[in-house]
Amino acid sequence: MRQDLESLKRRLPLLDYLRRQNWRARPVGARAEYVGLCPLHPETHPSFYVNAAKNLFYCHGCGQGGDLLRFVQLARNLSFPKTVAHLKQLLGAPEPSPEDALQEAIDFYRQQLEQHPEAMDYLHRRGVQDPRLIQQLSIGYAPGGRLRRHLSERGYPADLLIQAGLIHQGKDAFYRRIVFPCWEEGRPINLYGRSLDGAPPHRFLARPKGGLFAWSLAGHHANVILVEGLFDLAVLWQAGFRNTSCAFGIHLTETQLAQLSERPGRTVWLAFDSDPA
Ligand SMILES: [Zn+2]
């Protein structure tokens, strides 16, 4: 994150930004310093200084000072994430999409898994032990209460996080959950979260789940094993049954049924639990 911001400030120096906004200044002394009228408060005598070498400003009139991000926040009255988004847009970077936010969340949750032994213990107790499989499935851990801030610091505006389903009623959607990402053609489309404790055990983000899990891999096989849950799938994959897919429950959607029947002569083995769920 810090590197992101440093690179942003390098690519768009404060002085360039101000000149784009028609700030007029004259050099002061021999150093890379400039002075002009303050864009942040009304004045008739210039008291706004920019040190181009340090990439910082200071106004002796209103007492404000800082870097490019601080200036944009004050001048445009933007939140920090919106400031970052605004600057990235100026530099021609594409606007982040909800899928970008999901991908960032997946990366964050993967890091968290390594830092939370209780989550790793839970995975082990459920029979998921192979580190390569954990990596391949991008399994992570949502401790709760940290994702929103993490993504805000990376410039994701709150409305985008709500749209992605990652934030619900102002909070992280997932608390103390093992997280399995669901993919469609290599793009994340949803996250499944399994609670470590008393909360409702199974939860997805409020967005489409797509078709059968990892169908681009499992669907190549003539015989397919279909399971209810992602832990069942992980355990079977770990045992070498890569022809296993998951329907996220026992009620198949039309898309999932179409996927299963797209290949004539395919055998589908249902390995559903006998419990009523
Ligand atoms: Zn000022």
C-alpha cells in the first residue's frame, strides 16, 4: 500500500498537479521552492509554498501542509479512498471493479490465514492439510473487522465495497470465517465463508455464485463427482479426485444442471450428505 502511494506521488508530482489546476507560482531562492496564492484559503499575498524536491506544501496563511494526497483531500473535500481513486483516474489507471475488490480481499484473507493458527487448526480438523491445495484453492481466513480498512487504504471507495458484497451494513460481511473463493473463467465472482463458531455456518457474499465450482477443471472429466460443500471437495481433491465439483448445496441451479448435461454420456456421482440440509 505504502509503495502504491509513493509511486502515485512520484508519477504525479505535487507541483505538476497544482500547475494542472492553473496554480501560478514563482520560484523562491535557489532551491526547488515555489510560492503562490493559497488554493485552500482566500488571500491577496502569496503564502503557499511548494517544495518540489520534497514534494510537499505549506501555507503560512492557513497553516495547512502536507503531500499531494493531503492537498487533494483538502482542496476537493474528499475522503482518503476517494482521493486515491481520483488521482489514479487522473493518471489513466482504470477504475477498480467489484471483481478487483474481491481479488484484493482474497489476497488479504490468504495472508490472514497464515497469521491465525486457530483458522489453520480448523482446516486441519476438517481434513484439509496439504499446503499446495490450500494455495491452489486460495483458501483464506476472514478475522472480521479489518478488511474494510485494508481496502479503503488501497483506494477502494466504500460504495464499491458494498457493491462487491464485502461490506454489509457498514461492517465486514465475514467475521471469523474460513474463506473459499469461487471463480468463473479465472475471475473471482463470490466468496464462501464457513464460520469457526456459533454464527450461521454457511454464508456467501450477496452476489451471484455462478455455476458449479471449478467447472473449468472438473468438467473435463467423463465422470464427475458432485459434492454439497467446499470442504468435501477440498478433501476429495487432496485425495486425488480432481474430477470433483461442488454445487454449494443440494439444490442445483439451471446453470449447474446445464453444465452437468452439456456432455452426453457423462456419469455424475452424487456424494451428498444424508442430513436434511
Ligand atoms: Zn492557505
